[in-house]
Amino acid sequence: MKFSLRNLAAGLGAALFLAACGGGGDSSPPAETSLPIADAGSNQTVNMGDTVTLRGSGNSPNQGSLSYKWTLAGKPTSSTATLSGDSTQAPSFTADLPGTYTADLIVHDGTASSKPSRVVITANNTEPVAITQTQYSVRLGTATLGLDGTASLAPTGSSGALSYLWTLLEKPEGSAGNISDYTSGNATLHLDIAGSYILQLVVSHNGKDSQPARVEVTVSSGNAPPVAVAEDITIKLGETARLDGSASYDPDQQPLQYRWRFAQYGAAPAYSPLPELANANSARPSFTPAAVGDYLLEFFVYDGNWQSAIQKVKVTVVKPDSFPGKNLPLAGKLVGTGYYPSSSVGEQEVGGRANFMFEGYDPEGEPIQLIKAELIAIPQGSTATLVEALPGSGMPTYQKIQKLDLAGDYTVRMTVSDGVNELVSTATVTAKIGGINNTPSAGTIKPIAASVLVNEPMLFLASSASDPDGDPFSFHWSLFDKPDGSQAALVAEIEPESREYRRARLIPDVPGVYTVRLEVEDDRGMRSSSYAQTQAIAKLVNNPPEIRRIAYRTQHTQLRDTTPYQLLPCMIIPFTPVVIDPDGDTIYTHRTLISKPEGGNHGNNRNSGLCKTSSETFSVPGEYVFRYQISDGIADLPDYDFTIAIDSLSNARGIVLEDIFSPGSASEQSALQPWPYVRQVPENYGGGSSQPGTAPMAEKTFRLTAMNGNYTIVDVRGEHLNGNISRLTPYFDGLTEGQVIPQGSTVEVKLMSPLFNCLRNDETLYEGFRWTFRVKEIPEQTFVYEHWRSAILNNGATPWPQCAPEQ
């Protein structure tokens, strides 16, 4: 049976900038100046995982105001560290691996740039570190997989051997997979069926355990997916960026097709031109950047059956000490636009606001300074003035006319400089009474099915393209990329309901990935400022998906291995199908409630007065039958029926756990939660505090009700997650060790985080907490709740002090 497929989100396009009235430019020759001096600060020794804050300074013999430019010139192999705030005096990065990091600072005083100053940061590991390959892709029939953790590290300066512990955390249902030699640095994973195997490695040294290193192994029936491998690179301005994806591989030894493209967002330094990517369909493409900064590309490979995961690859372009063409002139122009809700270019409604922004770049990455901004022409009788749009924001080249008071032309001339060269540009915004033309939007596009068979139609739909003025607009569809050897062509089609060319069709002639783009243009010639993009894959054969089971989820989306203990009305019970697709296709799921008890409902039962929450719940006891329809877009599975039995509250056993939302407020809601209750969250997942605390804080409130007897609460414990510091230990308010809750009684329990009013150091900006307990008489009734609280800095509020040594 066919059913409507879910919408797929398509990527928004990269910006295409439309010019307003432009002006020419002139440049002045550089003058002989004394160079400012940069000081990158003292060398540092830190621990792995620390956030490193660099502290630069400088002085100028020219008495100029200094600007800063940092680059991370060196880092340990496999480190993914990047600088945050590289144009500030004190940028930071996370030392994600032990080893040596080097950072260079250049300062500019508005006249000249300094020579680089270098600082060296040595990262030690005070705890052992587990290091191993984290992803594998093999095909079914591979009986064993070698695991290697011997690159793991003992604490810096320590002697003695590491001990290893490999643990298999998850495996496909029905698998007998296991790990042999699991206490060795070189263990073996035994594989038997297709699916995902999740394992972890923990290494120990003198009683200290490392953080777990998580490993995912994908076993595919038939053909296994390829793996795209490429490294970030750093080059100097003037050099050619030569990328290398030749280390990519296919487990089945099939030949690979290579695809490189610039990312839709952040592809190049702001306003700089996007370079031509030569040999984009090869393992080793290249391009020549026009400016200092970061270039971001996407890379994937295809083996004729599977597309690899898309890998982000960054090319960092730095300024050399000297090179031909030093002190290159600025490039760009002044652009005039309307202001929200207008999206016009070069025109605006009378009475509206006009923005003027210099959209340009300095090839050498020098900061662009405003020399002068002038309103050189206005309608006769106008009193309009030009002012900085965001004073104090560090964006002086962003100017505005707050109100266009009369119809006519408003022309601005702006002079900008990189400290050596100047550029003059003009732009005009015409104020009109009605009839301005706002930019249309391509919206998003999606494939009707993300996978099809070769020679079967591949359809794409543009359902959200629009024009804010209601103007008619045309659709410009393009086939941006197709597999090697394909002769397929994309044809626009009229969508029956709208009678517009909102659909496009192609017949894929070879297997592979087909990428489609869309721009729209209104009847006055205005094009969308961005394009929409999506893709679909064509295959020679299809292996249908398989639904394994319906799994319940915990409070942070982890799948449970078993059914929760006793399901009750008004209980939040998240559940989801576990579907395996041998080909890795997008899975479409449709769920229907086909049977329910009299008066029963699954959904928002708050309005009916049956429950106290608007979350999805079951309203009354009884059996609820859901029917799942599953498809990969090519093959539809037989209907899969799943029954959930909801017990009566009068039959509830043990403790009923009630979760209170916004306690004590007019909007208070509550819902029952299933046992075991598990909320384990990633590091720094939780709430932020804009200023130091003045008292402990209630992070969450629950009510515990003893239903059919007296019940004892044991193992009541609070833990500080990132340091085990006693003053930062959380606690329960209203619950104590050994507390007995009599039958029919209710206790209200608050999860209290301790006073958080100072920072232990510049790197530790958040603290983690865990609360646990269990019901002694019922082993299934256990409680785990985790939460993190972070300090929000630099928002103009009360500053956060450093903790005193005794704290």
C-alpha cells in the first residue's frame, strides 16, 4: 500500500549578493612606516581538554589603535582544535589532544602590520587517554574485526603499562557478537549479522580510568558504504590549495567516484569571491583563494551503490611574511537595501529605513576601517541624516538612514581603508510610495523519494517558494551534479494544484547521486538571494528495509532494551520503530492508531481534563493498537501492528513518579513518568546563568506517591560530574536515605544544585550534577537525572569572579 512520504528538509542556498548602484574605486600607494610590535604572550602548559585562552598585546610607534589577527599555526596530529575569536585580543581554543600547539599573532595599527609573534602551548594529560579508530564500515561476511587501542596514552610523565577494557554496548537484535581479548590493546570484535555495533574502550593507569572512546561498526548486507577521508590544510595566500581525498576507501574494493563542492554557508571569507574548483570530480581538486581566511568544502565518495557520509574539509589561508603584491587593494562595493520587513535592494518605501553596507574584503585579511560616510544626495526638502546602524558593534561600515522622509533618491558615498589602501564607493536607495520590489525566496526543495531505481522517475518538489509582494515568479531548476557518465537532464513540470512549475523530473540513467538546485525570479527581474538544493540517489537494485521492533526511549532519546515497568494513563511514553535498511536509504514512517479502548485517546489530553500535560499521553487504561507503514521510497513493508497495554491507575504498583513542569506558576503542568527513569545528557547540556548565584537552585521538581503499600527510598545520592568537588555536590530537598513513604502518601522532591557563584578557572565555565535513588522493594523503580549549569559571560551582567583557593 502506498502512502504519502514525509517531507525532507532541503538545504538552504548560499548567498548570491545582488548589487545596488555601484561606484568605482581608487587606491593610494603605501607609505614607509615603522612596524608595530606584537606580543603573543607567555608560553603555557595546560591539561588536555582545557580551554586555552591566549592573551596578546602590542604597541604601535605610529600611535594607532591596534587590531589583532591570530592563527593556529600548529597542533598535534588528528587534533580538531580551532581558534574562537581570532580577531580579538584574547581568543581561545580547546586542547583536544595532548601535544604541542603553536599560535601566531599579528597586530595592525591602521598603518602597518607587525611581524608574527608566536606562543607555544603544551597540553599534558593528567588522566589516561583512550585513542582508537572510531568508525568502521564492513560488509556482511566479515567474521572478525581487529581493534587497536595501542595509541592510547598514559598520563604525561608517568611510567608503567596501560590496562585496556573493551566493552560491547549495543549490537543488532539477534546477534551473538562479542569481543575476544577484551583486556588487550589489540582486541577482536566477532561479527555475525548486519546492523550497527557500538563499543567503547577505556584504558586505565595506576587506578585511573580514561574517558570512554566510543566506536561504531556498521555491518552491511551486500555492499558496504565507502568512507570519505580528507584532511584540513593550511596554505599561504598566493599558493594553490591542493586537496587530497585519495585515502578514501571502499570495503568492497569498488572504484570510487569523488565529489567536492563548496559548502552552502561559510564557503569563503565574507564577501570574497568563490574560487573556481578545478577537478571537482577527482580525488585531488584544487583552487586558488583570493583572500586570507577559511574556505569550507564538502566532500563525499560513491561506490556505485552507497554514498559515503559528507565530510567537511577546511582550507585555512594565512598571510605570508612577504609575497609579490603585498598591500593588495580592497575589493567590494557599497550596497543599499531596505530594512525589515522589506527585503528590497536599491529601493524602499517612503517612511521606511534604508541600510548601507560595504560588502567587501581585504585580500590579506586586514580589518576594514571606515574613513568617511557621507550622505551626498537627498530629495529637496528632506531632513534625512546618515548614522551608524549599530554603534559600538565594531561594524562602522554598516550605516543607516532611519527614515526616508520624502520620495526620491538617497545617495551615500563611503570611503574605507585596510590601513594602507583606500576605496571609495557609492550606492543609492530610491524611496517610493508603494510598488517596491522585495526579493523572492526559493524556500526549500525536496525529493518525493530520496532513493529510486535507475530508469524510474526521480521527482523534486518546490512547495515553499514564494514572493513577498505576491508577484508572479518563474522557477529556474538546474541539475547541479550527476554521476560520472550520466546523460540525464532535468525537466520542469507543472504541479497540478498550483499550476506552477514547482516540480522537476529526471530519469536517472546510471546509479549515483543527483543534486538539484532551484532559484526563482519575479516578473520584475529580481532573483532570489539564495538557492535551494537537495539530492536523491538512483540504484540498480533495492534491498527493502526491515522493522526489527518498537523501542521505548528514555528521557534523553536513548533506546531502552526492555519495556518500562507498568504503563499508566497520563504517562509520557515515547516509542519509535527500529528500522534497518541494508542500503542506507531514507526511511519513511507513517503511524496510525487503529484500535483503542472506549473513551481512549493518544495525544494531547489536557484540554479534555483527563491529564495535566499537553504532551502526548494515553488517556484511559486499555489496549491501544498502532499500525506502522514503512517504506524506503521504493519498497513498502507489510503493515506492522504494535500493541501498548495501559494499566489502570488503581492497579499501580510501588511508587508513581509525577514530573512537575513550571511548579507553582499559573502554567504549571504535570505528567507521570515511566520506570526506570533515566535522563543522562551530554556534557554542558542544561541551563545557563547570566550572573553568579546567590543561593542553591531547584533544577527540577517531582512528586512521589506510594500506591499499594509502604515503600522505602534508598541509595539517595548527589554527584558532581566534572570534578567530584564536595561544595558542588547536588542534593535532594524532601528526600532522605531510608525514607519510607506510607501507602497513599505523596512527597514533593526538589532536585537542588549547589550554590554556583564563581568560576574554578578560566576554562571551567560549567558544572555537572547527577541525582539518583531507587525504591528498595521494586528493583525496576530506579531514578537517574543529570543536568549541567553554565556561566554566561560577556553579556553586560554582573561579572563572574574566580573562586577563592579554599573553594
